Amino acid sequence: EKHARRIILGTHREKGAYTFWSYSLGFPLASSSILSWKFCHVLHKVLRDGHRNVLQDCMRHHSSLVEVGKMWAHLHDKYGQLVGLYTKLLCTKMEFHTKRHTIPPNLEITDEDLERAAGTDINNVFQLTVEVFDYMDGELRLAETVIRQLNTSIAISSLTSGQCRLSPLIQVIQDCSQLYHFTVKLLFKLHACLPADTLQGHRDRFHDQFHSLKTFFNKARDMLYFKRLIQIPRLPDTPPNFLHAASLAKHKKLVVVIPDQDEQEQPDDDDDDPEPLIDVGSPSVDMFDKAFGPPNGAFDDRDLQIDNLKRDLELLRAELERVKAEVKAMSCLIRKRVAKSAPL
């Protein structure tokens, strides 16, 4: 966490993310799904809390992020599956805020600013609502997949491997709380201007997201890992009734509380004179840890070993298939030669 905060502070000092990306481009993201997962987590934090110019710097690397996600999504790897979903979410996030530049990546704006972003053109309000739905879908898909992989086990969620997966969900919870508020406000605005039948699809989509978000928040609230790190808000028992304008008055904005991180950590007398964050002489994973800080202060060696073994197995399978193909080709060649040399 300290390293991540230093990176974020660094973006404010240099008014951008040039240094962050200059180091990140050296990381072998294609060789380790865990490394890619941790990188996505740090990028999510940088987008949310970094300098406002971070977004345009990150957009320059949008295509690279897409390629990393596509590669890992096609491999049979649990972290790889998560990386595929996380990169999609981050790309959606960058695209949304680049297009809707008045809404910052941390999604923290007033209702008045949201009203201005939506504008008075009902077509723009309709389109913005669809984009917020898509944004929320990406957040929920990632959260649901993480929790499904852990099987919501309290024991697993307390292990380093579980914490490595769960840590990014703090940012997902923050995003989802704001996006939920946006959809409620925008849908009431739409219902004030358009016939109810026209918006049936929007209401159905909202109800699906409402129940998914409620389930996600309830499961996360029961996990020991989150109890000291974040206060997760509670959704109402039933979704808002958009067919009655008066129901808007009953809507309460979800408030996520992050306890002061400095109070959670032991004071560090040497914090004012930290060691270099990047050690180019170290292995790539150690370099990443020094640059960005491992989740919860420790890198998951067992997951890394499993990840490497799986990749070795994939390479061996590919080599076996290559040898089989060569043997088959050689066999065909020998048969042809035998057939040619046989007496008539």
C-alpha cells in the first residue's frame, strides 16, 4: 500500500503517469498472470487516485492492455481468466472517462455535475445510461468471478492467495457504489421524459444489476478480509420504483468508508527516506513488488510456482504436439519412399 501511494503521489508531482509507464513497460506481463493481475490492480488505483492527466497517459497504452487481456483470457489459467476480465474493465473505464471527461475516474462528482454531464438532450441521457450499465457489468463480472474462484470460503479469503485476488475488489466496491447512484439518478430522469414501455429494457437491466450488486456486497461484507479495510454500504431491500417519481426521495446515496490507512500500519521511521522502488538488478517479480508493493505486504510464492508449472506444462504439451506432427510427417515420407522403391 505504501508503494502504491508513493506512485500515486508521484503522478501528482509530475502531473501525469510517464514514470509509472516507463517502468511498467519493462515488466514481462505476458509471462506471469499473477504479475499481470497485480499490475491491473495498481493501474486501477492510479486511474482512480492519480493526477487528472493520468487518464490520457494511460490511453496511450490502451491497445497494449487489450492485447495482454486477450492473451491471458485464452489460456486455461485462473489468474489469467481474472486478468482478461480486469483488463476489459480497465479499458472500459478509460474509454468511458475519455468520452465523458467531466466525470473523473474516481467517479466522485456531485449530483449537479452529473446533471450537467447528462445534459438536456434526452438521447444523450439515454446513451449515458447505457454506458454506465456497461461499466457496471464489467465491475460485477470481475467481482463475481473472483468470489466464485474463492468459493466465498472464509479460510481461503484469509490466505495470501485469497487476499491477492480479493484486494482489487476494494476499488471495485468504490466504483460500483458510485455507478449504482448514477444509474438511479439517470433512470429517474429518463422516466420523467420517456414512456414507461420504452424503458422496460432499462428497468430489467437495472434489476439484474441491483440483485447482483446486492449479492456481491453481502458476500464481501461477510468476509473477514474486508472488515478492517472497508465499510461496505447496504443496498435497500427492494430496487427503486422508477414508475413513481416520488420514490426518488427515498433513494440514499451509497457511502463507502475507507479507514485511515496510516492508522492500520505500524509507523515507519525510515518512511521519509525510502529505499529505491525499482531495482533493475532484481528478478522481474521482485522488481514489480518494489515498484508497486505486494498486496498485504507479501508476494504469493505458491501461486507463482503453480503459475510457472502450468506454463511449463503448456509448453511441454506444445512440444509434444510438435514431435507428434514431425513423427507423422516422417512416417508418411518413409511410406512414400517404400512405395516408390517397391518392385512393380
